[in-house]
Amino acid sequence: MSNTALFPNTTSPTFPAAEVGVCAQGPISNRWPAAKINKSAIVDPFVEGSTRYYAKSTIFWLYLSFLVGVFGVLQTQWFVAFTNRPDYTQIRKDIQESKRLQDQLAREYGLRSGSTPSAGIEIHRDLFNTPQTEEIEGQLRFLLQDDLLQSDLKRAFGYDFRDINAVVFPGWLIYESVSEQAGLTPQGELSVLRSSGSSTSLGFTLRDQPEQQRLTIDGRPRIALNVGAFKTRETLRFALFHELFHAMNVPGISPSRFTFAQNDLTYLTEYRSYLWRSGLEGNRQYLIWLLIVIIPWTISLFCILRLVNLRRAKRESDKMLSGYLSS
Ligand SMILES: [Zn+2]
């Protein structure tokens, strides 16, 4: 007896072979398209949210530290030296023309007053007190006796500090109407009050230049020292060293407007090399590099590594998830 004979009216349930095969091998989504699974729904929202937060804060610190590093580079001597190359031919020409004019003014003053202005660097003893005068004398002697410095200057500019005729006077007294005693013309006094006489700087120099109004009565550059210059021996030496360049008629060229840690003479190789050799600036240049370049850019590097790790972890978790869902 056959099954067919026992249940003549019953039709056996049929399962198409093809469909059985799909169930075993094909993707579930093909079989139940309506049951599509939203992957994000099964990712822990806390983990996902905190990863996004870490990524965002890392990107913020990456930008910030990178920009601080860029700002730091703008403060370095290296940046000024790189962007502001001195034109020695022009500098020598400027020095010679100014020196010629100043010598002529000194001769005219001598004829007018009957007393020839003294050569060399004169300290205004009536306006400085004795300890100040002695400190200035000591630091000037130190600088002028440095043969290596003088030979470097002579080679670069045709002049050195020993060729300078100038008068050193206290810058803080300029506000107490000592302009006449200091040998300044009314125009010289005005220019001090307008710009150079900032009490925050260590000093400033007034000098006569061609095609400009006369600032001194006898052509000798006037080096004004502010109170800050007397803070330590090093600050006084630094102030004199800087101002003697100007008294030698070397033009100052301001660095970029984003550079705050360098000055108008940093562009000169001789200026920078003496500062390094003498240690007059202490660890200042090292600190600039360390604190606002190396440390911020190291932080940037760590941020980049962290972002790479976060991205890799995200990719691996995505891969694991899709592997799990497709199994
Ligand atoms: Zn200067």
C-alpha cells in the first residue's frame, strides 16, 4: 500500500528547493527584506557618543596646539633671519651717508659754538648719578674691548663701535625738559615724545639722517637709556649693545607684525651671533623654541596619533559588527 492510496486527497506541502538553498547560503536580507537591521541601533550609544566626543576634543587640541606652534615659530630668531635677509650694500651706503652728514653737522656746530664736539662715546655725567655712570662705563668698556665683535662689525659694515661718536643720556629725564641739556633740537624732543620715548623699552637712539629734520644740535647720535636698562648688568650691556648699532647708523628693520619676541636688529647675522656667543639673552631663545614651538607641536603629534587610533578602532569595530551581522 502506498501513501498515495491512504491519503488520496491530501497534497503534500512543497518547499521549493531553490528557497531552501537560499536559506542556507544566501544573505538573510534576501530572504526577509523587511527585516533589515539598523546597525547603529545595536551599537552602544554611550560608547559611540564618547568616541565622537574624544575625536572632536582631539581635533580641537590638534588645531590649537598646531596654531600655537606656528605662532611660536614666528617668534624665533630663525624665522626673522629666514624672512628678513640684510642687504649689506644698502646698509653700508646708509651708514656712510649718515656718518658724512653727522660729521658735517659736528663741524658746523664747532664753528658756531667755538667748541668741537668730543670724539668717542660720551656719558652725560650731569644727568646720570655716579653709580649709573660707572656701570655704563664698565659695560661700554666690556663691549669696546671685545676684539672679535669689533672685527665682525668692521668686516660687515666698514665701521665698528670704536668709530662711534655719541652721547649717552637718561631717557627718563626727557620728560623733565632736559632736551636742551641732552643736545636735542625741538624736533628731536618731539620725535622722542611721539615715538621712541617709550618707557617700556630699555633705550632708544636719536640720530641725524639725510633728508630728515635735524634731531641733534651737533650731529652726534644720542643714546637714551631708560630705567629698565639698569635692572641688571646684563640688561644694561644688552641695551648698550643694541643702541650702539643704531648709533653706528645701522638701520633697524622691524620684524613681521606677528613677531613680538624679536627686535629691529634681529635680522643682522652679527647681532644674533654676538647674542648667542655672549649669552646676553640667557636661555630666552631656547625657551621660545621649547615652550611655544616644540611642546605645542609634540601635543599636535600626539593628537594625530590619537585620531589615527580612534579611526582604526572604529574601522575594526565596524568590521566586527558587519561580520557578526552577516554570519
Ligand atoms: Zn632698535
